[in-house]
Amino acid sequence: MEFRQLQYVIQIAAEKNFSRAAEKLHIAQPSLSQQLSKLEKEIGVLLFRRTTNSVELTHAGSVFVEKAQTILDSVEQLKQELDDLAHMRKGRLVVGSLPITGSHVLPLVLPVFGQRYPEIEVVLMEDSSSRLEQLTASGQTDLCLLSLPLQEPTLTWQPLIEEEICLALPPGHALAERGLPVPIAELSSEPFVILKKGQGFRQIVLELCGKSGFEPRIVFESGNIETVQSLVAAGMGIAFVPKMVTRAKWTELAPVYVPLAESPSRTLVAASRKGRYLSKAAEAFIDTMRETVERHFGAVREKRQ
């Protein structure tokens, strides 16, 4: 059994397709199939069920993938620990981020971090909440900037900021003219503009409405919080938005923002895989994020997990 064969099996399991797996691994598909057959012959069990349209793990394959991932994680941990010992502040850091918050937080964090640690390369990955959790759980990112709650049980997190959630209204809306905090229950008949499935903030909105006894009447969905705000400003509905993404009044197509009576909030966290070695570079990045968001957006919540 060879180390590279472990990587091959994990990639095939992830892609469920030999062609895509071979492309990701930068090898020819026949070579990949040959290596898998060689491995299965060596260990005496089939790892995959091959059909015309798909490739599925057998029970033995599932066990193999789980153990193989543990081995690869251990090797990666050893590499990072040795790299820290050899270079201290040198290295490479892969950071995942939600577009909804990354565009507001990372431009503040990266210049500070780059000045402090100029020899650490930071690679950014932007995606949906669900996808980022999967990437972090599989070790493809060192850490991710996410909001609670997390769905992936293999992740741990450190809090960065507790952020207020505001109500965005079209200019001239009766609730905006009232000038008072709005109870969420009063919004049950309003049309909502909301983020698409897979975005963590969407779930927060649904839970807030559910706690007030109704399901929001969704009229538009978008993968971009800026589009959500533009639709609200154009009179297409209302929305809940994190305070940090609210637009200045002078911005064209800016909604009117009012507080919610329940003062709801979301918790931004730096998430990583449980049991995975967190490099000194990752720890330094988390410390820099915490300092930066506290300075610009307010105090952090005490760690709960």
C-alpha cells in the first residue's frame, strides 16, 4: 500500500467519478483505475461499486476512506509542526470565508496580518456556508470565517464577534417612518428577500421568524447580500441583514435600517477541524481577526466551545 493510493481513494470517493478524480489528481484516468485495482487486489476487498453512471463506496471503502483521511491528516499535522519549528513565522495559510462577511472583515484584517507576518502566504477561498464547512472538515482549509450555528459536527470554533441583526426596509415604508424598534411578529405578512439555500445567514433568518410564530413569505432569493439590499431598496420586499454590511445613507439604492425589538444577533467564529493541528500562522491569523473586528465592530463573546 502506497501513500499516494490513499490520496487516490479519497479523491475518487469525493468526486464519485474517475474522470473528475483523475483531473483533480493530475494523472491519467487509466493510471488511476490501475492503481485502484492494484490496491484492491493487495488488500483483498472492493472499495468501490462501479456502475455505468456512478462510483459508490462499499462498506469496506467507507472504513478505508475514514482511516486514510486520518493518516493524511496526521502526516499534514507532522509537516506543519515541523515547518513551525523550522521557520516559525513562515508558511502558507488557507482561509475560507463567506462572501457576506469576508468582503467587510478581510480587507481590514489582511493588511494588518501582512504587515506583521510578511512571509506567510494567505490563500483565500470564498463559498457558501455548507461548502466551507465541508472543505474545512476535509482539511482543505486551515480555518474558516463562519457564523453560528455550524452543521458539521467535526468542526470546533473560536468566537470573533457578536453582531447585531437589523431590519432593512424600502424607503418610505410605514415601519421605517414609525421610528421605533420593530417586533419580528409584525413582519409575518411582509414579503421577504432572503439569501439562497446553503448560506448560514438564511437559516438564522428562518429561525428568527419561526420563533415569532411564522414562516417568511419569500418573494426573491439571492446568493449575494448586496443584491438582497438592492432589491429591498427598490421596494421588492424587506430583509434581515448583519449590521456590518449595512450601506451608508448616501449610497444609491440604500434601504432604510431600523432595529428589531428582540435585538437579535449572530456570532461570527473562526472554525477549524477538531483534533487538527492549528499552526502558529493560523493562531496568529485568528488573533489578528479578533483584534481587528473588536476594534472596528465591537467586543467579542467569551469562548463557549
